[in-house]
Amino acid sequence: MKMKVTGTGIVSPLGRTPSEIATRILSAAPEEARPASNPPPHLCPLPLEGGEGRVRGKIAVAEFGAPSFRLGPFNAEDFVSIDPDRFRILDRPTSFAFVAARDAYDAAGLNRLPPDRIGISCGIGYATTGVNAAFFSDALDLGPRMVSPLLFPLTTPSAVAGALSIFLPAAGPTLTVSAGSASDLSSLARAAEMLEEGDADAVVAGAAGDADETLARALGTAGLLSGRTPLPFHPMADGTALGEGAAFVVLESAGTDSALEDKTRSLQNAGAGGRGRGAPSLGTADAVRTMGLSEDRTRSLHSAGPSAREETNALPAYLVGIGESFEHESLAGARTIARAIEDALAQSGLNPEEIDGILAGTGIRATDAAEAEAVRRVFKDRVPVISLRGIMGESFGSTNLMSALIVLECGRRGFWPASLPGPRAREALVPLTAQPTPTRGRTLLVVATSASGHAAAALFTNGMG
């Protein structure tokens, strides 16, 4: 399998493009890249009040307010041109998803495709938890006649994908995927299936999640949240921190011209006097960089240096393998995770020795221990491991893909980012990066494990390698 990534979109407390975030984290130590105690205006802590008792000897999250990586007030109309009257009923995760998906859609030039050939594969994790809590709280407290009829459609798991289908637009197959922390990678698997089966020419795939108070209470009660910054793969890890945001990509089959390449070719043909399809193509990587912009803007990007190109929201990369496995009785164990990794490698035709980096880890001790054992089984501690949970938390749905886009951009610049400060990284269960680490950055394996037993692994190759 080989799918082109022809557009990307991110909504994150750390920034709005992989390039912006990569610049930030490569120039800072892990603790400096993290939102500070006095965060910038677009960041804020998650206030949680009330709650009593201790859960398994640990203070319940509601008692002290768990640390979180959270966007402040977010209005999609600040980023995307849309009729506010149509958009006003959408909830927070749907707003995140729409902005990120629209960025990817525009970057890939999908307005050139018929809407019925554009599919959607949307992971939600726990993204509808907050709106369900609000709706049913009103129903219980005020009675069924007092609930908002505008709120009810948002309580369904497919609400986010449905909104994307309407607003992008995309009238091809529309799927909703819920696999906990592996929802984003699972959505990529479903997108790849759509393309392989010919059900769509391009698929907008990704996931969204928000740091909702109800979700924080539930996860804290389950012992999954820590009262401090996450320590992925560290022996002292005691949970993750809640994050939020969205990450989407456009996937297209590598064997066909992408919508963006068609648009770039048409621009080039026009500049060459309209010589038709016989005119030379810019090539996949250059075509992705131009993002379907105007002819003048395309020329300016090619005449300018890398700094101008970094303004774009494109990332030349391929998805070359994706594996999934499930353990129905408990948290996915090392054997289940290793099976997903081996399936991804088999699809790609690559050997373990050809993998340059592994993106994994959450700060949840049981999950990290299983992932560490799986990585050792397959790679024998030969491959550096990266985790960004310490600076962005866990959205339980979109963080794997968001991290992958950022780390791929770092790899394109020749470095994997730091995961934990030096002393803590040296104590980790895996060879975790302690500082920006030189790499050829051509291949990145992304591992995701859900507390519900789902494991997924996605293998990307960097088109700049």
C-alpha cells in the first residue's frame, strides 16, 4: 500500500501548522516547549471544581484540577469563511475538526474534485462526551420539554463527520471511527480502504477531541490522568494530561494524480502557453508544497527560500502501511501491539532496520509498558523513540496524528525532537530522545494503544527523504 498525503491541517495549543510547531520544539528544551504556568492568551488551564473522595489511593481529578493542554475560546469563523448562522450550533470538537479538515482540504486542492468522489473518515474518541453530558443533564434537571432541539443532533457519534460532509463539502462515503486513543490511526486505515476499493478519489481523514470537564472527571476517576506533566515511558509515570485539538490529512492513492497535482499542472501549463498535459509536472513533493495557491503565489514560493515555503500547511509524505489489532478482554498487551506493528511493516515492504524513528508513549504506565515491550520485540532497542505527550497531552483521539505531522516535519529538517529532559530520558523504558537527535528522517512508525484494547500502528515515509 502507498497513499499520498496531499494536505494537512492542525488545530493545537502549540500552533496551527506542523512547520510552526516544529520550529518551536526544535529550538527549545522539552520543558520550555510545554505551555508555561503563565500561558499565552490562547492557552488556559482546565478548571475543575467540586468532587470528593479518593480513587484507588489517588486524589480524584475533580479535587485539584488536572493540568491540561487546552485552547482558549475558539471560534471557527476566525479561521474559515463560513456563514455564522450555519456554524453557531456546532460544538467545540466539531469546530476544531472543521478548521483542521478545511485546511487539509484546501491544501490538497480538493475543490477540483467532484464532491461525490471525496470521502471522510473521522475519528472521535470521546469527542461527544461534553455535549452528551450537557444535553442529558438538562433533560434530567429541567425535563425533556426544556432540552435544546439544536443540541440533540450533536449527541450522536457521527455528528462531527456529518458536519464535515456538509461544510467542506464532501459527498462521498462518510465514516465515523471510535477507537479511543487509536481513533486517528484507525481513521487512516478506513480511509486507505476507501481508496483501495475505489469508493473515493481522495479522503479527508483524521480526528478531533476536546479537554471537556466531564471527560476529565471520568478519566481521572479511572486513574488515567496525572496531577503533573506526563512522563512517557518513565518508571515514575502515573498518568497523562488531557489535551485537545484536531488533526486531519488528505489521502490519495499514490498511483494516481492528486487533485493538487492537477491544479499545479494546469497553472504550469497556463504559464507555458497552454501546452496541455504534455507539459512537465512539478513532481509530487513540489506540488504538495504549492498547496493549490494562485499562480503568482506558486511562483513566489518556488523563487523564495525554505522560509517562505514554511508558511504553507503542506507536508510531502506517504502512508505506506497501517496495522490494527484488538484484545477484547483488557488493555492491549505487548503481543497485540507488536502484531499491529508487524502488519504495518509487512504492508510497507520495509524491514525493522529501515525505520528511522518510532512515535509512541502516553504517560499511562500500563500502556507505556506494553508499548515498550512491543517495540523491544520488533526493534531490539535499535530505533529512537519520540513522544510529545509531555508538551501536548492526550486528546484521546487526535494526538497520534497531530504528533506524527509535527515529528515528520522535524525529521524533514534532519532532527527528531526531544521527548523528556536528559536525566529522565535516560531512565526511560525505551531509547527515548533527550534532545533534538540527528536523523535522516525518512521513515516514522506511529504506535497507538487504547485503554479499550485497540492497538494501531501507521508507517509514514517522508517525501523529502
